[in-house]
Amino acid sequence: MSTLSPTTPRPAPEAQAAPAAQPAAPAKPAPQDHLDLVVVGHVDHGKSTLIGRLLFDTNSVEEGKAERIEAACKAEGMEFEYAFLLDALLEEQAQNITMDTTRVPFRTASRVFTIIDAPGHKEFLKNMITGAASADAAVLLVDALEGLREQSRRHCFLLSLLGLRQILVAVNKMDLVDYRREVFDGIRAELGEYLSRLGVEPAHFVPISAKLGEGLLRRSARMPWYTGPALLEALGGFRSSPPATGGPLRMVVQDVYRFDTRRIVAGLVESGSVSVGDPVEFVPGGKRSRVKSIETWPELAARAQGPVGAGSSVAVTLEDELFVERGQIGSDPGDKPVEGRIFTARVFWIHKTPLRIGELIPLRIGTQRAEARVIGIHRKLDAVTLEGGSGTGGEVNVHEVAEVRLRVRRAIAFDAAGRIPALGRFVLMRDRRIGGGGVIDALVEEQAGTSEGPAASRAAILGHRGCIVWMTGLSGAGKSTLAKGLEARLLGSGVLAMVLDGDVLRTGLSKNLGFTPDDRSENIRRATELAIHLAEAGVVVIAAFISPYRADRAMAAERAKERGVPYAEVYVNAPLSVCEGRDPKQLYKKAREGRIPNFTGVDAPYEAPLAPDIEVRTDREPAHEAIERLAKLAIDLSLPDDQSDSGANI
Amino acid sequence: MRHLDELESQSIYLLREAFHGFEKPAMLWSMGKDSNVLVWLAKKAFCGHIPFPVVHIDTTYEFPEMIEFRSWAKEHYGFDLKVWVNVEARNRGIGYETTDPVTVTHELKTVALQQCLSNYGFDALITGIRRDEDATRAKERYFSPRNADFEWDYKDQPPEFWNHFTTESGPGEHVRVQPLLDWTEIDIWRYLERAKVPLPGMYFSRGGMRYRSLGCMPITKPVRSNAMSISDIIEELKVTRVSERSGRAQDHHERNAMQKLRAKGFM
């Protein structure tokens, strides 16, 4: 083991940072006020440059870094790049883009700012959301030359959805438009109108040039027509978001600890406050007790009495031995969260696999977990026009926002996001990651169980109703392959699906039937009745039968209609030559040799459907694409009749 | 709420989520100032108990004074201490006397940690890293997945917001839980001062020198300082523009060393 030889610390470098003289280090009286700031905007509108410049101008850059970057830029024959003060990762410097959310502190005399740099590249939206969700205020950067772009609007839209209300708009690169007032006024008018439709009132519009440092610390002499505050002055006016101190108690329970004789309920106060002696009701569940003690470590000489306010982690014991568990919310008994199973919400989706109607997806709200069924995708919200898109296609794609209706199997407790934001926000999980987030707008009252009848009750249990997807086509056309693929796809989405296979039926229920036209009709009749029963039980039945006669298929459709079972016909089509070439069971071969009489396509007719709901050309369309089309059809059929929108506002 | 209270509450929330979310979490402890805040916060989060093992990756190049502190703290806090040394690498002769510091750090810290993890089967590691330590760490998540090879996929990090995190890991993977991510160096000192958290004496000035960040003996250099108390240190930090880890040789050995170390699984 070597020993330490203390070395002389290196002398303070004399060099001033490049490229301009640094302002003298301001006196730093230890500001206590903190503000988390997110910077958003279209890619290349100058976010990293702005942040780099702010760090530089407020003397917040670590010693030597500016010099190193200057040297590197010189070596590459580039101008000094402020953005490099921020960008850490190799790829970022190489590609000149910021890859992930970065948090950088800088300080002024009165306040510590933490800048959350959120990348503008569309594929990195999840990082922006990750950053912006925790911010107190936002700076939206707009390029004076380019004006508003789709991403600028999308970012504003998401900020409003995330609940951010303090927004400053900085119109950047004013140097490139000769500091002309008309350009600034034009952007202000256009963006102001857009933001007001979102219910967002930007605090300021500030003209700047981040690269040249104009309008950042003090108003720019080049823009005498602008009389508002400089960027940093304006930011000084923002309040760091005050936690909800008023309001009813909401203590989200994280865990119950029994490390010793104490039974400690640990959690986070999201709203209101908690004191010793306070009555608390734990929902869902509704058990009540009073706070016996507030536990601390190290133990205080005078035991803590509270109040412990919003934003605080807390640990309490209760007067009664209640069964309390993670997921419950300790609440003010006089003003509790609502409990329910169906609610409407606005969701934003950030996973590459779309959120699909009918699917079952893990939901997390506070510390509660539930399986949610997407029972309605009512409209997509277009970030640019703010209008509902036409036709949702039954899915919400990556980077889209939609109004949806969700149902959870067991009631959850929440408050509408408009009332207590933290209690009305949830995330949806996909592949162990957050796939999207949402804010609850309203609880949907459920109709009384008794009046619904058993079919509706079954649908409520399953989250869907039964239906029949009837596949017809030649032997070897690909019915079984598609049917099995569809079955797996639906089961994977939490839909109870089952293949009813012609070959299987003939080994049992239709064992006594042959292949004469009459026997074929009887076989289809039996299959139809069985399929209807299964569908009535709630199953999505995938019936795969050659079913060569139009009349038989028409009869099946008619019977389903009589019984109120949704029914769709799928024509699995491949030319006879292709089917015969595939011949998986050597049936064509045997038929051609005369060993199987009445074989469809050989010596018995096949009557192709005239108007199938879906036709699949299995010789042309890849199976996985066809299965997706079929899954959409099946899910649409299996959706319960949508009750009228009776979203009660809460 | 005051800023330190906010940070404390958030860290406690994260620690409790980690304890609930994983089967076998463990806490990394280097005996440094951030580590000691972490231990302190864990005691607070669990009302006096630390319900998971505390792991020290011992490079065998620790300052003797730190080893003394280690024994004292284990008794004082009463936690389950696991010390791990990459004995195999030391037997191969890997050491600062013979090998470059990046390789030594890799072998005696990263590989040692991998060995420790697979030996005990930990599925989450609670660490004391902070965003302000380094521009690469600034991009970290509170719950940051690592694959079976310890790699950090910084290009495709899971989103996390509204207090929802990645709490599941696949086979062989683990998650780094980083409750101090939002703290700055000065926040740490202010908190140490406020809560009177015990610290190794090496952080304070002796003969005009003190350590600002503590690593392995051969590659950790003191800085010139007369700071004898935490409030002296805070005053000093308010005016410095020298980065905290400037006394750590392995960070400067080559360009982007820190990013390479982290992508390979360094704390």
C-alpha cells in the first residue's frame, strides 16, 4: 500500500474564460430561494446555447471548463460554442444536440436556479416530460427567424397538461432579424393567442440573443423598443411552486413498518397537514383512527406534535390497530378523495407501442396500483390546432395526447387533477417502464349492478363482451395460422379469446357428419350455435371453418344477429394453387388421388364471400400485419355499447 | 418549505420506494460526506433502522483514518456492514503501483462491485451520487437501470415523473437508486451542519490542507484550505469555481474518462 504524499494544489489559473471578459464575480449572499426551471422549444432554437450563456454570464461555470472548450473549438476551427458548457456526453458534442435531461444549477444574488434542459428532438420527448414534470416554471424558446414550429406548440401543450402555469417566452436569435420589433410582435401575437386557448397566460415575452448575450442579464441596448424586464429579471419574478398547504389531508401511504414494537405508517403528505390527535380515514377501505404519534429519528426531546405539512415525508403511529397498507391515502374524514372504477382522463403517450383500445394495462396512481382497461379513446387532441382529430383508430400513438376512458377492476381513490393535482395524476406502465401519463378529469358513475343483467355483469368482469370473428377460406389458405396468431395477440392484450377450429369440431361434436353438402351445413349450424354460446359467455370466438357455402355463412350471421352477438366475416384468401402448394396435411394430394371425395377446391365448390368485413390475401400480406388488422376488428366488436357520456364532474 | 427540508423529504420518499420496490436492495457507502448523509437519511426514513445491508467496496487503498471511521460508524449506527474487496485482482498484482488509475478503478471498484452484487444477489443499489458532481451524472435518473453487464444506457433512459420510477428489473439487471441526485455539494454541507452528522476528520483543514472529495489514497489529493469547520467549508465553497472532483486523478486521466467509467458501471 503506498502512502500519501501531499502535493501542492495547482495555482489558480490567471486566464479569464473565453471568449468575452467575465463579469466580476458577484457577491453571493447564500440565496435560500430555489426555482426549478425547464427550458423547452424546437430543436435548434438555441436552448443549450441559452443555458450555457446564462451559466457563463452568472459566473457559474467551473474553472477551466470554458478554456478547455475554447481550445477544443479552436482545434476544430469552430466559433466558441456556449452549448458545450452544458453538453457532457460524447454524442452530444459530436452531433451538437442534447440527448437527455440535464440539471444545471446557477445562481443570482437572490436565488438558486436549477435549469432542467429538455431536448427538442421529437424522439426525446420523454426526457422533456421527465424534466418538465418537476419544474416550477418554464422558458419557451422561439427562434425569431423560424417562428413557431410544431414542436414549440407541442411543448406548450404538454406543459399545460403537466400543470405548469408559469411560462416565459424568449424570442431568441433577434440578432438574425436585425433586432426588428415587428418580428417579435408577430411571434408574440401568434403564440399569445395559442397559449390563451390552453388557459396559459405567459408572464413575459422577452426578446433576446442568447449567443450574443443580449437581453439576458439586462435589457439590450439594441432593442430600445422593448421596455419589459430582461430574461433574468423576469425569472426573478416567478414563485417556486408552493406546496398545497391548505386543503384537506392527503397522506399517501408508502409502507407500514414493524421493525420494533411500533407499527409505523410511512408516507408522503401531498396536501393538508397532519398533527398528533388528528382523525384520519384510510381510503380505499374507509377505516378510521387518530394520529397517536409522529415518529422521528433522532428522537426529539420534546416529541414532535406537528403539523407536518404538504411536501413532507412523515411517519406516524395510530391510536387503533388498523390494517393499513401501501396504496391507501390517509385522508381528512370530512373531505375524502372520491373512489371509483371508471374515469375520464387526458393521457399523453410516450412509448413506441401504441396504447390500444380494449387493452389491459398496469396503472399507478400515488402508491396505488391497478390494472386498467382502456374502454374508450374518445378523441385525440391535436397539439397544433388543439382540436379533436377525426377518428382515433382505436389507439394513441407515441407523442399523441388523447381523451380516454379507463376502468380499473378494483376501485381506486383519487381527486380530480383540477382539485388536488398530485392525487389526480397517474402513469401507465408498458414493458416495466412508464409508457404514458395522464390527468384524471372526472369520475364516471357506474349504473347500478342489478339493472344491468348477467350479460352486462359478465362484460363488466371481463372488460369486454363476446363476439364472433368468422374465418372462411380454402384448406391451406392460412385460417389456422391467423386464428392462432389472433388468439395470442388478443390474449396478450387481456382479451379472453378462443379459437373454434373446424378440424377439432369434427373429432367431437360433429364426429357423425361427413362432407356432403347437407352434412357440411349441419356442421356449420352446430359450430354457429356453439360459437354463440361461447360469445354469450363473454369469449371473443375466432371460428376457423372452410365453410364453403354462402348460404351456411349467411345463416350463421343471421343466428348471431338474432341472439345479439356481434359478428364479422373474414375471408382468408389465397389462390388454389398456393393452397395446394402449401398442402400442410397432404389433403390436396390425397383428394387429387381420389382418396378424399368432396374436397373443397378439388371436387367440391368454394363460394367466396361477396362482402367480407376483412379480406386477407395470405399470399401477399405478412401474417403479423393481418393479425393487427384482425385484432382491431375483434376489439371493436367486443367493446361494450358505450354508455352515453355521463362523466360527472368532481 | 425550506430547501433542505424539501431535499430531505424527497430523499426519504425515494429510500422508502426503493425498500418497498425491491427484493434485495443494498446501500453503497464510501464513508465520504455524501455517503454519510445517505446513511443519516436512511435512519430517518426507517425511524432508526437501516433495513438493508450497507456495502463498502474496499479498494485496499483506503486512508487508515477512513477505516477507523468505518468501524466506529458500524457500531454507532448499528447497520449490517458488508465489506468487499476484489481479492482476485489484487492477487493478480493490480494496483496503483503497477497499473494506470483508470484500470485500477475499474478493477477495484467496478469489478469489485459486480462481484459483490452477484455474490449477494442484490437487485438494487442505493448510491449517493449527485447531479452537480459531473455533467454526466447530471443526466441520471433517481431510479436508473443497469443491464447484466452493468452498462448504463444513457441514450434510452426510462422516463420518470410524478413520483413514479423504474422499480422492476429483469434477470441479472439491477437498478441504481440515487436519492441525493438533486442535492448540491453546498446542500450536503449545509445539511451535515444542520443535522450534526458525524464525519471523518479528513474533510477539515490540517496544516493548511484538507480533502474535498475522498477516494483512494494514491490518487486523491488535498486542496489548500484553512476551513476548520463546516461553516468555514461552506464559505469556501461559495466562492470556488474549482470542481469538486478535481482532486480525483482517475477523472482526468483521459478525455471523457468519467463517462467511460460510468457507462462501464462505475458509481
